[in-house]
Amino acid sequence: MSTVLITGASRGIGAATARLFAQKGWDVAVNYNKSEQAARELVRELSALGVRACAIRADVSDPAQATELVEQTVRELGGLNALVCNAGIALPQQLLTDTTDEQWRSVFAANVDGMFYTVRAAVPHFVRKKAGHIVTVSSVWGMTGGSCEVAYSAAKGAVVAMTKALAKELGPSGITVNCVAPGVIATDMNAHLDGDSLESLRQEIPLERIGTPEDVARSILFLSDGENTYTTGQVLQPNGGIFI
Ligand code: NAP
């Protein structure tokens, strides 16, 4: 039986990923920060599929909490085969000149520091077994940069660079490190967009639809699966063909 820890799995892409892994027979640790009820309901749903699942509260931007998250996962599920660093936040769309110091720090704390702390805690478990899969979650903006999304683009660009560097560092230990960089996905993160904005985005997408969390979950599973033996340091872009 394989085990996965998914950060930010209470909602959106993380929750869809947790469902897909459980459907494939994985035991799943569902990390949440604020959405406790959603996380607990998800765990009930996953357990009903016959796999082991647990909800673990941790703010991954806090090093002690991120470390304990990994340790608790290993204690409760008996090991760790894959880590999905999905937790993240975006800022309201705004000019760089309107971005406060606090906003800049918050977006790096959740998206970059959180990944660093969680991966740092998980790596010794993977190295001991000389096996493991790490999948990080960037964004189309981390690949191309987005106007009025400079802080978020910079943080998601850092996720891509960390992924590539880590893939080189951990390859000799038999660990793969890959990234998914989703396009526009229908989750709470885009709930502020009105119908007209969503429609104009949709028209820019060659596959002519906004992505679903399940679209991204399938890419994450592909990169985490034990059958992924030779793909590392890559960025897979479930984005419907936008901005490629
Ligand atoms: P979402 O629906 O807003 O969900 C965000 C998740 O991250 C929630 O489960 C939230 O947990 C968790 N989270 C946020 N900060 C956290 C922290 N400090 N510690 C632990 N968990 C934290 O967002 P989403 O759209 O699913 O996004 C998931 C990932 O995909 C993010 O990294 C995002 O940047 C990336 N992404 C999204 C899109 C998109 O269009 N939606 C596109 C490209 C990339 P709580 O609710 O429990 O606090």
C-alpha cells in the first residue's frame, strides 16, 4: 500500500488530488490549515473507499508545524511514498507598486517557505528508502509571469527553480521531483472572477474550457506513481494549451 501526504488538501486541487489517490488505493494524509470541517468530511469520504486517511492541521509556512506534519503522517500511515506540495495562496490582482511588504511576505511564506519546510522534513524518509516522489505545484504565472500578479509569479517561479534543483540533488537517492504548473482552474482561488472575465479567459484556451481540479489531479498522480521511474525535474502543464 502506498502513502501520500498532500498539503492544502482541504479544498480545490488538493482535495481532488486526495480523492483520486484514494480511488487508486493510496492511503492519504490530508493537510489543512483553516478548513477543518472540509478536511474532516473529505477524510470520511476517503475512508469509505477502504483506504486509510487522516486529517492533519498545519500551517506549512511555520517550520515546526510543517515538520510535525510530515512526522505525524509517517506515524499515522506507517510511511511516506509521495509528497504533494500543493498548499498555496494568491493575492488580489494589483500593481507591484500597490503590493505591501506583508503581502509579498505572505505569498512567499505559503507558496515557497511552506514547500521548503515540508520537503526538508520529508527528504530523510525518502533517502532512507532510496525511493520517493515529490510533486510541487507552481502555476502558469510561474512559467510566463502575469501582469498584476508579480508577487505570485515570483513565488511560483521559485517553486519551478526549487523543483529543478532538488531533482538534481535527489536523483542519486532514487527520488523524483517534478512540478505541475496549472492554467486557469475552477476553484475558490478564482471565485473572485466574474462571468465575463471567466468567459474571456475561456476564449484564450485552445481546449475551450476552464480546467477542473481533477484535470490537475491526474497530472499529479502521473508524476507520483511508482511507475514514474525516469521522469524528474520536469514541469507538466495542465493548462488546456494556454500561454504555451
Ligand atoms: P484553493 O481552492 O484556494 O485551496 C488552497 C488550499 O491551500 C486550501 O486547502 C488551503 O487550506 C491550503 N493552504 C493555503 N495556505 C496554507 C498554509 N499556509 N498551510 C497549509 N495549507 C494552506 O486553491 P487551489 O486553486 O486549489 O490551489 C492549489 C494550488 O494550486 C496552489 O498552490 C495554487 O497556487 C495552485 N494553482 C491554482 C490555480 C487555479 O487556477 N486555481 C492555477 C495555478 C496554480 P485551508 O483552507 O485549510 O486553509
